[in-house]
Amino acid sequence: MYLDNSATTQVSKEVFEEMKPYFMEEFGNPSTLYKYGRESKKALDLARQRVADALNAKPEEIIFTSGGSESDNMALKGIAFKYLNQGKHIITTEIEHPAIKDTLKFLEGFDFKVTYLPVYENGIIKVEDLEEAITDDTILITIMHGNNEIGTIQPIEEIGKIAREKGIIFHTDAVQTFGKIEVDVEKLNVDLLSLSSHKINGPKGVGAIYIKKGVRLIPLIHGGGQEKGIRSGTENVPGIVGFGKACELAANQLEEHQEKLSSIRDELIDKVLSTIPEAHVNGDMENRLPNLVNFRFKAIEGESLILLLDAKDYQASTGSACSSNKLEASPVLTALGLDPVDVHGSLRISLAPESDKFDVDEFVDTVAQSVSRLREMSPLWNQDLDYDGVMCKKHGDDCRMC
């Protein structure tokens, strides 16, 4: 059973079938004037309309990209360099995706100042902190809609109102929320919004950015002037067609999937917490995505748990797929104020519509057995172990890491 749908999803049959003609039959370049090109252009127009409809946006406000990371880079760099003469201050949070955080580090090299708002134990910022962080130099606020590791949802609508009142451009990364909960650009009060196809049963390598009419930015990629001159390069027609179809399906089935996935998620939470000692849910219990839950288990290593589950044919993760090959503690979980040891014992389960075949009881039994096996080998699980007086050159007194 595949349980890592926040990393990527399976392309649906309907999406695949709609893409197929554009590989070999309708293969024209949409920038050309003859028949093959015109047919490809029609396909792009239809996909753009489908994405716009799913967001309650206008088709001309949708620009196709290679995915969420490019959309994030386009939003941040494009706005920063467009408005640098008006200010060089940007506000974000401590738990953003690497596509945001690494882009902001890049901008800091050009003397932009970035305020990283804290999140609290529930993984959500306080709006008061945002208001206090705003200065006359603030040109951009970028805060993700839903977190990719713990699934918590930020108060984007309220943040958007504040940004609009202050005349500040507001961007949100909606890669994880789009297709899972309602994402209405008018209700959210956003100026820019990032999307990715492969998170909603569409193909990899394609995404989009919503740019509200009237918002101007510096293009990230220059060239032939495609996508209204904002994103040059011949469009990935098959991918965009698939993305458009995936958006249409996600929008039409949103309520049904929300209800189904939240039911499975809640059953999973109840059974894990009631079955496994010292098991906890990371992030807010209410303001969270319907398809995602992140657990932590005391005194185990998450990577070892993933390998044991994989041996039983369950594919899950310890956190973001974009940083899963790194051994350092998750910045997202660390930002919640958790013990550094506990941070390493995390397990992320992310569901998809096809997860209705998921046997929760069998999975929880497997997790419980795996956790028990790992704890038998863990010196940290001995509750009688006295840590007083232990010295560690790296971490200091009472180190539980080494």
C-alpha cells in the first residue's frame, strides 16, 4: 500500500488517456500557425480554463510552469526584483518548503531582509506576530497554505486581508492543499499562488502559478515569450493537458474525497494513539489536511521504521520527500519546539482517493510491531535509565542523542 501521496501521486487513468494523443498524434508546437500548432494551442487553452475554474480565477491569470518549485521561485524572485526600489523586506514562516526557504536565502545574498515567523506547538503562526513584523520596507509576504510534513493549515484568508490593507503582495504555496480542500483565490485574498500537477494524480514536471490581474513581476526565464512573456520556453503540452484534466477531476470530486480521506485519517489517528504507547500527532488536530497525518514515536529512528514498513509493502516517509535523503532533524518538527530525539522518530502518512482500499487495522498492527521491535533495541526506551551526569562534547550535559 502506497502511503506517501504528499511526495507524489499515481497518474489517474482519465488523465493518462487524455494526455496520450499529444505525444504522437497532436504533437505540434502551440506557438506555430498551422493546423498541428493550432490544435495544441486549443489544448493549452482548455487546460488553462480548467485550472482557472478550479481556483475561481481567470484563464489569463494562469501561467504554466514545470512545477511547484519553479512557481515558488518565480513568485519570490519575480516580486523581489520588481519591487526592490520600494523595499527589501520579506515575511515568511519557519516551516516553509525548501523551494521557499532556499529561494529566500538566495535573496538574502542580495541584501533582502527576511523575517521568519515562528509557529507554535500546533504548527500555526499567530496573526499578531505577522502584524508586528510588517514594516514600511515590507514588499512581500509568502506563507504556505498547508504544510507538506504535518498538514497544518495556516489562516491564509486572514493574512491576505492584512496584506491587502497594507498594500503588500501576498503569495501562498498551495501545492499540498489544492485538490484536498477548497482553494479559491478570491476568498483567500492572494496575489500569487503556486500549484503542482503530480500532487493531484497528474503528471510530474508541470505546474502553474496564479498571478492576480494587475500584479507585475520580473520573468524568471527569458526566451521566446511564451506564457505571456512571463515564462518562456515551448510548453509541455502533454503534461499541461494532463494537469488540466487532473484539476477538473479534483474540483468535481473535492467534497467526496474530503469526506472519505478525513474519515480514514481520523480512524488511523484514533487507532495509533490507542494502540501504541508514547505515540503523538504532530501539528494541530483540527486545522489540518484531510489526507495527511504525522506521528512521532518516542525512542525510535524514523528511517528504521520506514525500512521495516517497506519490508511489509507499506510505503511511507518520515517527512518531506525533498529532504528525505538528509539525516538532520526536520526543520518543521524542530520549529514545533519538540525534543530533538523525538523529532527523529516521525512517520508521515499521506492518503489519496484510491486509499479507500487501505486496511487501517492491519497497518496499525504492523506499525505497532515495528515500533516495539525498534524500542527493544533502543537504550532510550528504558524508562529507568538515568541520564544525569552524562557528558557529551557535542550536546552538553544530559545528552539523550548520543
